[in-house]
Amino acid sequence: MRAPNPTPTLGDIMRTFTFGLAFLAALTLTACGGEGGGGGGPEGKYNIDRDHLEKAAMEQAKKEMPEGMEMPPEMMTMMKQMLAKFTIEVDVQSGGNWVVKGNAGDGDKLDETGTWTISGDQITFTTTKKDGKEHKSSKTGTYKNGVIMLKPDAEGPEMRFVRK
């Protein structure tokens, strides 16, 4: 039996990164609505901000590298290629519903629906269906001037969605 390798492989980091992005996307698509937040209500269609996503993903991946190690150039290239395929469109509908469609970059499709509420600049998304199955989760972020900011968890990078 081989001893465990304490240094993560490129595959380990990419799997963690892909899972984190998919998790972020799922949580991000859980609610928008109402009034407040500046710039009118949050109703409308939003796309993920690719520049912000790439920067946040690279920073997160660097944090996960063992101390003293730098991210290999091949890994950076691979992440950028995957991120180029990563798409999320959030449709925040009047009446308090939302729909998310997209591609997690690794071929996994995103298909979620739910409800949203807003209080001041705090917007909460609640997922009710994920991939056609009943699902319940919530995530709160901020909404201001046509921008929704969501953070999946304490460790993950913040995601930025911009109204089309």
C-alpha cells in the first residue's frame, strides 16, 4: 500500500475547484427579488462576471496550494480553459421566482429554480428544484445597482452576477 501524498495533484485541485464552482453556482441561483438595493429591483437576467470569476478562482486555487508552492503554469492554463466554458445565466423574475441555467465548465449542466426575497440590499435565494428534483437550500448575498454578489461559504470565492 502506498503512503498518502500530502501534496495535492493537479487532478485533486481541479476536482476541488470544479466542485467549488458548481457549488457556488448552485447556491448563487437561489433567490433575488423585491425592492431596494439601489437601481430599482433585482428583476432581470444576469450573467456571471467572467473576469471576476477568473480572478477569484485563481486566488482560491493559490490559497489551496501547499505553503511555499506556486501554481504550475499548466494548472493555470487548464483552469482558464475550464472557466472559458463556465456559463451561468440567472433569470430573476417578478413575482419572486428565479431560474438558473448554465454549464459548470466540466460538462455538468446547471438547471435550478427557486424563489427569492429582498430586504434592503440583502437578497436571499432559495432553491426548490435542482436538476428536476426537489431540493431545498438558501443563500443570502447582496444586490445593488444591477449587481448580485454571492459567496458560497466561508472558504469559497465570492461570485459576481451582472444584469444584462
